[in-house]
Amino acid sequence: MQQTTNLPFYQDLRGNRLQADGHLVLFGVNMLLVLAGYTLAVRFGFGVLPLVRAVRTALAFGGLLWLLLAQIPARWPRLPARHARLAAYALAALATTPFAAEPLNAFGRWYTVAPFWAYVSLLAAHMQTRYGPADGLRRFTALVLCVYLFPVLTFYLQGNPFARLNIYGDDTRGFYSNQFGWASAICMAALLDLRRHLGRSVWRQVAWVVGLGACAWLVLISGSRSSYFAVILSIGVVVALGRGVSLWARVGILAAAVGLSFYLLDAEDSALNLRLRKTQQQYRTEEPRVRALKTGFHVMETQEHRIITGIGFDSFLESIRILTGKPSVAPHNSYLEILIDTGALVFALFLVLLVLPALYKYIRYDVPRFSLALPLLIIPYFENNLGPGQYMFFPWMFLLCWYMHDARP
């Protein structure tokens, strides 16, 4: 493995030649197409999504074949073992499809999503082998920053971004307010992680400060509670444990975050105050997403075999509607939806094979330099499932596969 830490994330050194890492660039295009699908759906309706989905699927399958051709000749004896944990979860999830209310539909959804899991796993293996843990994470962080700056720039390039202190529930700027908050939280964490690679360039330092401030403002006015939580943890990790962060930088980051928060708390109509009031109200009344999850758990309690089998892979809305005779909203909770869809045993496999090893290795090795992991693990708790069209599917799945391929003990 060659040392390429000083190269831009999209470039690779092959012998004495500098080339673009096409696998990484293609992965970035796939992530960007997911975001493009969201903004096109908001602007033009859901009729445009089949076209976006077809393009994204074609590129992902092309990337999958490319990675297979690149990895199989050199590493065929090791290839199955490297992906065994993900394969075990995928096959276990497949085994739950006959228990869905519409088994063929559930199988079709599994058949559609499984190649995307394989694609992301192969890409993570490629980056671990080619760059190693430190440079691989830096490249991934820079790529995620470039992609998720798209919603942030979309917001700031439309009208006066400082005219309102609350955009919660607004979808007039191409994305929903939560999606602006998620993207900004991701970009903030990525910027905090990349601060050590800025060098002494004044314009880079200025751009970093401006970018961090712009993302912080958008997080606060978005009203996204998951983004608030992710940013608080990211800033806490950088201030308390960040490697190579001066005392003045720690004080400055913390003071800016606290100052912006108090400024918005002082404004009665700010998103921060709105979400505080709404959270208190939801504790008293119970929001629809909580009721949806309770309905799912009630089905598992009344039909006890579903504690083991679940209600079918990626079948929450369909199975709940058929089994209870009542429509349901999406629960917007990736982890609990996986539990209800696939049952306790498969969910335990998901945790033991993918999530817990990622958490263990992240805490043991990468906390001081990789705060981006926090929004990638936290925000999906408020998202949906493991489908490739979900807002954070690609970076979330990459993170789980990255640590799955990490050879560190």
C-alpha cells in the first residue's frame, strides 16, 4: 500500500502516474444521485423518481461489476471471507421474506437492495486495501463533504438565507427542512475532521470557518432534532478528544456553538424554540411515528411467531396495512424498522455482525479523528430502512462495511 495521504481524495498514485480513483468518484456520483432524486421529487413530483432510480441502479451495477473484475483475479480465495458477515445478514434477511403479508413483494425488494449492499462492501474492501485506515477515512470524509454540500449550497443560493430563523416544515427550497439539517450536520462533522489537512493556506482557513458557520446556522434553523444531537456529539468529541486541535480552536468552536444557540433561544419564533415546544407537546400527545412503531410491536406481541420471523423484510407499511386493516405512516427509525421487519434474531445478527463491531473499532481507534461517524450512526435512527434510495444509505452502509473490512483487532 502506497502512502498517498497528501493527495486529493479523488486521486491515486499508480506507480509514477497520478490517476483518478474511478471507484471512489463513481461512488460519489451514486450518493449525489440519491440527493438529486429527493430535490427533483420535491420540485417536480414523484414521477421523476423512476428515471433517477434507473440511472442510479445502472451506475451502481456498473460499479459492482468493475470492483468484482478488479478484486476477484487477485484475491479470489479471500473474497468470500471478507464479505461473510454482510452475506450472513443478507441471507438471514432473505429468510424473512416468506413471512411478509406479500412475500413476492418482499422478495422483490430484497432482490433489488442486495446488490447495492454488495457494491458498498466491495468498495469498502477496495479502500481498506488500497489506502489503509487513516488515508481511507480521510478520502471518504472529503467525498461525503463534497456530496452533502449540495443541499447546503442549494439553500444558500436561493434568496436571503438569513431572513428566517425557522425553516422547519418548509420544502420550497428543493429539500425538506430535515434534509437540510442532516446535510449540514454531516458537513459540519466532515469539516471538523478535515481541519488537520487545511495546511497554512489562508484562503483554506477562511473557507473552513465560513463553511462551518454556514452549516451551523442551517442546522439550527432546520429544526431537525437528530441533527442537533449529532452536532452536539461531534463538537463534544472534537473539543474533548480531537487530535491536533489547539486550545484556542477548542474554545472558539465551543463558544461559537453556544453563542449561536443562545441567540436563537432568545428569539421566540426560532426553530430551536419551536422544536423545544413541539417536543414537550409530543411527550403529552404521542406523535404518529411513535404510534406506528407501537402498532408494529403490537403485531409482534399478538402474533408471537413474528418476534422471530418479523413481518417481512422491508415490508413495514405493506404488512401493517394488511395485518391490521389500517394504514400506517413510516416509522422513520432505521434500527427499529429492521427489528420489526426481520424479527429479533435477524436484528441481533445485524447488530452483532455490523453495528457493534463498527462501534467498537470506532471507539477504540478513530474517535479523535473521525467525528463524521456520529451523524452517520445517529441520524439513521430517525430515517427509514436500508434501501439504496434513502437519504443516507450510501455513507451509512459504507461506514458499517468499512469497519467490517478493518483488519485491526
